[in-house]
Amino acid sequence: MSKMPTVKDVAEYAGVSVGTVSRVLSGETAVKPMLREKVNGAISALGFRPNVTARALRTSRTDVIGLVVPDITNPFFAQLAASVERAALECGHSLMLASSHNDRAAEQSLVSAFLDRSVRGIIVVASSDGSGLHLEAAVPIISLDRRFGTFPLVSTNHAQAAALIADHLYGLGHRHIAYIAGPLDTEAGRMREEGFVSQIDRFGKTGEPVELEIAYGRFDYESGETIARDLLSRPPQDRPTAVAAASDQQAIGALRAARDLKIDVPRKLSVTGFDDILLANLVVPRLTTIRQPADTLARRAVGLLLEEPSGRGDEMVDGSLIVRGSSGPPAQPKADVAGHKN
């Protein structure tokens, strides 16, 4: 059996020093691009595989980033995990993924397990506020999307983004709006509600007032469908003309309820979401929503993790409004033969 190539073999093949190869393998950004390209070419040509275990013994850490998400079946968290993996690979690191299933105790256990494996750092999308409050770690930890304990947070500016939806629906002419909020034990849920409600309140002070109803649920399909079915089962004159949901899953649930009740979207009802999961562009009608810039969030989280010193403070990234077919002007009341509106 042929001998496995060593760091020395890679260095000789690339025409560089062993130290340069080591710096490339450790992900140091100071290595010149030309040298990095030579080393990576030699690694590929020789089929070199670094001894991760040996390196961990020498440096007390591996080139592995741990990621904990609350629910890997949630489409947004799945997309976010894929973005974090790409960002980690761009920096010469691999990703170890785990799901806490929205369980704070499991979340703590997973973080501890990552620490036992000498990971380079840990990114956590928290299950709820307060998780991780008493955790001390020898490696950097970054909160992503949802705050984990007191660790620095990288997230969309949820309040700014939710205000864009309020602007959109008010601009279309909706004056009776229902807002399906997310769980209040998450900072994201609270900030989305605050951003939406504050913007609607501002409209009421400067222009036509809005009748706003708020219902609370989880960020899932079932909550959206259940809440929307209750709202839309009323007589037509008592129903909201728009439903703004705090997540795309809730919004897709609301679309299902509207379809079951034979309420046309968007002619009789506008529905909006938040996240821009892949399914948002596949449902019928396609969903108007807020796009969270998952790739940007992931790159900033990984970047902060690898910085020296790591994670110096929170970072907020603006979301953007994506207008599709699920939103439109409210239907105008029909006039009877005497000219009265029904």
C-alpha cells in the first residue's frame, strides 16, 4: 500500500515551506492568495488528508465549527445551516450540525458535547431567550438569528424588516389587518411584532387609522392555519382584508385556511410572511414576504467567530421586502342598485 502523503510532501510539491502549508491548513488569512492556491493544488493532486486528531492534540482545537439549531425540519433553519456550512468551508473549516428540538436542556447538552470535541467555535440559534445564560466556554460562541445567553448576536434587523410589511399593506389600502405573531419567548418574535405594530401605530397618528388584531402562535404551519381559520370564518364584513404572519410557515398555513374557506388570495385577502424560505416561491399564489439574507448572516457569524478577538458585539443586517402574488389591494365593497355599499 502506498505511503500517505505528508505535510512535507505537500510543501515539496507546491514549492513552499512546511510552515506555509501549516498556515494554509489552519485557515490563516494572512497567507498570500498565490501561495494558498499552490498549496491547495498540491493537496488536491496528492490526495493529502490532514490528521485532524493530531492537530487537535497540538492546538487544543480542530478546524470544526459546531452549529446548533432549534429545529432542523424548519425550512429557514435548514437554509441557514447550509449557508453556515458554505461560509465555514470558504474559511477552511468544516461544520458539525446538531438540532436541539427546541429543548433548552438538549441545547446545553449539545453545546457541552461540542466543547468536549475541541471545536474551533460554536454558533447557536437559540431555542428561546435565557438559554445559555450561565454557560462559560473556552472557545468563542456566537448567537445567530436568536440570542443565546449573553453571547454576541448576528441577525436580521427584525423590527426594520417587519415595518416593511406594514408599509406594504398600508400602501395597498388595507385598514383591517390581522398580525399572527411568533412566540414571545424569542427576541426575534418580539422584535417582529414590535416593528410591525409600531409602524401601524405611526400610520394611525398621521393618516387613516388601522384596525389591527394580534394573535400569538408558534412559527409553524399549524399555528398559521389554526389562527387564520378562526379569523377567516367570520362574516365577510368582519374579516381582516390582510393577514401578516411572523414567519413563512405561518403564512403558508394561512393560505391553506383561506383556500379551504374558498377565500381568494389576493383578491379577497392578502397574506404576507417573513423569512423567504424556498417554499415561499413555490406555493400558489407565490408568497409576499421578507427575505432574511441567510448567506450574509452566515458569513458574518463565521467571520466573527474566527476573528481575533472574536465576536466583539451584535451585528444587525437589514431584511428586504419581496413582493409576489399573495398581496394586493383590498376588494372594494359592491354597491347595490340604490347606490348603497354592501
